[in-house]
Amino acid sequence: MINIAICDDDLVFASKIEAMLLQISKKQMIKMNIEVFSDGSELWDDIAFGKNKYELLYLDIEMVRINGIEVARKIRENDADAILIYISAYDNYFIELFEVEPFRFIKKPVDDYIFEVYFNKAYERILKDETYFEYRFNKADYKIPINNISYFESSGRLINIIHIDGKDKFYGKLNYVEKQLGDSKIPFLRIHQSYLVNYRFICKISFSHVTLRDGTVLQISEDRQKKIREQYNNLLVGDFLDE
């Protein structure tokens, strides 16, 4: 799940940005929590009182009470990692913007293609800070970077974790693992009752099978074939735009 804030005193425009993000969310299967604010003070109050921590923020510059640069200064005092993308008709604030380290600047009116490309770039950076998958086996606790996991395999009561450094296991159910990864920023595809696959490790897909980077071939169950192809193609389009 990505927490995103949109801050613009033009609520019609802010709603348009929200709609563009929701379209990307649906196409790329990225779960988003989006909050819209009409003023920098509202956004800062939301952050300061600990209601939300935003990984990606779309900010207008000129707003009535606290402008987009002032609120960014406040954010930067406590969060050096938040990704700031400015969307504005004004491009004469570059010196002030430099101080708060924005990720990108989009000039109004917004080009849909550029908007998605910049989102993908921001998303790529967010993925680098992805958390770990944690599990317990034989009374010991383990964790593996989600980025490193190729796929999960259900084998009776055991779940095998196949990752770039080898293979591990724990007792559990794949349905629970799928639910646990539902908020992950990395898409996992349930191609079969026994397989949950990291999309980024798939190098080829046919109607009935997926081939992974290491040459492993996994079967797609018949009842999931159409859905998996649609999901994979949507994700592929998102990666193509990122290039």
C-alpha cells in the first residue's frame, strides 16, 4: 500500500490528479491510499498529529495559508525520504524548490503520459525501501527482503520460499501469505493454488505457464489463466511506460 497526498487549492484539479492515480492503481494493480487537501496547513496538521505518513506527495506551490514550499520545509524536518512532486503553472520557484529536494516538477496543464512516467519513477524508488517478509520456523524468527523472493510454493502444511539466495520454509497457508502480501508494493500473482509468484521474476508467460528468470517453469491453473494474463499485461504496460 502506498500512502499518497495531493495538496492543491483547486479541488477540481486535485480530483483530476486523484482520478489519474486511481487509473494507474487499477491498471498496475498497485494499492493506494489517497488523501486530498486544499491547503498546506491541512496537510501539515494531518502529518503533524500522526494521522498519516505519506511516501508520495503531489504539491501545488501557490496556496493561500501555507504554500507548497513551506509545507515541504516542515515535512523535511522529520522526513527526508518522502517523495515530493510539484504540479504548478509557475516555474519561477526553482531556487526555493531546490532547498526541499523535490523529485520531479510537472507543469500545468498536466500531460497524462508524463504524469504516469513520473509516478513510475517515484514508485521504483519507493520499492527500493520495501520491507521484509517475516516468518517463524522451528521456534526461530526470520525475515527476507520481499524484493529477493521469486515465489512461494505450498506443499502440504509447508510453505517453501524460493529466493535469490536459495530456499527456505515454514508452516503456514498460502492464502494467508497472499493476504499478508496484499499491501506489498511489489505485485505477487496467485497463478495456482500452490504458487504465489513475484511479478518481477517472470520473464515469459504463455497461456498455461510462466517462466521465471532462472528458467523455472510453473503451471497456471486453468481457472486463473485469463485473469493472470490480464494482470500480467497491465503490469507490463506500467513497466514499459517507466522506460
